[in-house]
Amino acid sequence: MTTSVASSEPDLSAAVPAPGQPTAAIDNGRVADLIAQLLVELGEDPAREGLIGTPDRVAAWWSGFLSPDGTATATCFTESQLSGQLVIVGGMSVWSLCEHHMLPMNLQVTAGYVPEGDVVGLSKFGRIAQHFAGRLQVQERFTRQVAEYLTGVIGREDIAVAARGVHLCMSMRGVRMEEARTTTVQTSGRFRTDPVLSQQFLTVAAGQWGAP
Ligand SMILES: [Zn+2]
């Protein structure tokens, strides 16, 4: 068995900006001013004791959130004897912001693929998910973007990505909504044509999430 690092590593930071990904540097001072204005419009006094420094902290938070680690490269290792095995990476939890309400959503992510000669470094899956979560998002697009990125990494279509989301824009609203969950699944290649493979993936994904 030989192990080597493939040379054709896609660089997340070089990826074409997708919808919701900021392309310009953020002016923290300008954002802080706007947050202070927002507080005034919401009937608050930005100069009162508890709010001093809040606009600056909010601006710094936005800056960090919108700049997730873009240096992660999805390393592939040659492992010819592992071809054909179903690989599932689950238990990944990332936070994103719903672009309709600008409120947080927590996404539990499970990704699966079938190696053919190359395996993807397992630690990279979480970085990839984090990369696409650090922007204004919708869960459906997030799931598709992670799947499409992984397709590019492994160079084939045999990819499945499932996400279960808790959206605060739903959970904070009204009675009995805090248990609401949204599930999205994006499959391609053999995960669409092979019902057994698809079912194996979904069973493991559902097991990762637990009830309900
Ligand atoms: Zn929302």
C-alpha cells in the first residue's frame, strides 16, 4: 500500500465566490457606526453602560464570521486498496446565518463518498463545512455547495451530503417550534443510482442526528 499526497489540491480560498460570500473587505468602523444607529432606531441608547463597546464587538464578530478559515485544502491520499468502501463522516456541527432573517442556524452535517484510488483527509470535511457556513446562507444551498465542492475534490460524482438544521428564526418563534428540524440531502452519482448505498448513507446520517 502506498500513501502519497495528491498534487491537485483545490484551494478553498481560491474558490469562486458563491452567493452570500462577501468579496470586499469589511470596514469594521463603518459597521460599528451602523450598529450604533440600529440601536438608536430600536429605542436603545448606545451610550448607556451596558452597550458601550457593543457596536465594536458586533462589528468584530461579523468580520470573523464572514472570514472562515479559507486556507484549508482538501488533501487526498492515494489508498488503492480502499476503493469501493463507503466512507461517511458525521457529527460535524457548524453555525451559519439564515439570510432571510439574519439569525443563526445550527447545521449537523454528514458527508459520504466512495473512494476510488484516493481518500480525502478526514479532518478536512469539517473545514469544508465551516467554509460554506461562514456567510449568509440557506440550508439548501449550503448542502449543495458542500456536495459540489467534495465532488471537485474527489473528481467524481459519488457524493452524498445531508444536513439537519435548527433555525432560530423558527425555533424562537411561538410555541412548540423549538423542536422543529429541517433536513436536506444532496446526492449524486452512485448515491442516486444505488438504492442500497443511498439507504446505508441515510441510515448512518439519521443515527448521527438521533431523535427526533
Ligand atoms: Zn430564517
